[in-house]
Amino acid sequence: MITIHHYLILSALLFTLGLLGVVIRKNLLIVLMSLEVLMNAINLLLIAVSRYLGRMDGHVVAFFIMTVAAAEAGIGLAIVVTLFRNRRTIKTTDWRIMGG
Amino acid sequence: MSEIFLFYLFGGLSVLMTLLMIFQTNPVASAIYLVGAFFGLAALYVLLSAPFVAVLQVLVYAGAIMVLFTFVIMLLNIRKEELVYDRVTWRKTAVVLTALFFAGFLIWHFLKIPVVPFAPVEEGFGEVHKVGRLMFSKYLIPFELTSVLLLVAIIGALVLGKKE
């Protein structure tokens, strides 16, 4: 029998994998893709909980998260293109203009 | 039970595809694996009786966002010798251990939720009609604000992408 725990654990696993991708990868494009995985883990959590509670509010919030993800991907990729035009690299360790 | 089989099939597919995506040098291959992970998640949404969100997942994520990603990858045209810099170091091992600890922490908290089997859903749960009605009544103002967000994103992308 599938309970909410299956979905919650799957969501936690996906969130951890996304976090791992954000932290260990130096390719900025793959960091952005891992951010998408993070948002998808949250979406899965929202859908599972709305199924659990029998209410559809989670579906609407998942829709809003998808909108935010689309906006984030657009802006993020625009930033990547601009930085690549100036420095000719997409390695995150090459961009330390803010001393991070 | 076919539901259990489908859950493990598609859940395993998304986790496997995400893992492959993270440990891939070539960004084009990463993007393709990520599309696979999104398809697995869309199937899980159908299992959770959320067909509207499943369709949006395929359209918006696997369609629009991943096309944008592959387009930018092709546009940048990174040389192959630039891509081999993600080696395994002690710092990365520490990060993996911390991530495992984090996952265990999350799962430990999730397991405190009481185990209740999913109740049967009402007629039309998660379909366009009902979700749309909710979206345009209770969530009308946030819904309108998302259009402003998208407008801001378009203007921002244009300003950033413009040459000096």
C-alpha cells in the first residue's frame, strides 16, 4: 500500500540530490538544473500533501512554483550568457568578483 | 498491486535520472537526463490524481524550460577540454556526507506523520475545472501577480542579454 510516507521520502531524496548538485558541481548550467530539481522536489511534496488532505490548494501553489521556476530559469540563463560573454567561462570558481 | 509497482518504477526513474544528471560532464547529456526525471515526476503526479499539474509539468518543465536550457548550452558552445574539472576531492566527500545526514534528518521528521492510507478522492479532483475554479476565486490575486512576475522576468532577461 502506498502511503504519504513513500512520497515524502522520495521528495526528501530528490531535494537532497538537488542540493548536492548545487554544492558539488562547478558547471553553472548544471547548478541551475539542480535548482530545478529542488523546486520539483517541493512540488512533489505539495501534490502529495494535497492528496493526503483531499484539498486542491497544493495544486495551485505548485502552479505558482512552476511560474517562479520558469522566471528563474530565464533570468539565470540570461545572467549565464552575459557572464560567459565577458569572461569566456562557465566555471563557478572563476567568478569571484564578490569575494565568495 | 499495480500502484506500488508504478510508484517504484517512476520514483526510481526520477531518482536515477537525477543522479545521472548530477554526475555527468557533458551538459547536453545532463539536460536530457533531467527531462527523463521530469517525466517520471509527471507520472507520479498522475498517480497522486493531479492530472492538471502533470500536464503542466510536461509542458512547462520538460518542454519549455529544458528547451531553454539546451538552447543556451548550444549557444555557449563550450569546448570539451573545458568540461573536465569536476574531480572528487575530500571537500566533496564531506558535502556528500552532510547531504546524507540532511536527508536522514528530513526523513526522520517526515516519519512522525501518522500513517493514514489515502482517502478516495471526490469526483474531478485535480482536474482543470476544479483547479481553475480555485485558482480564479481564492487565489485570484496571487495568480494575477504571477503575470507581473513573468513580465519582470522578461524585461530582466532582455536587459541582461542586451549588448552594451
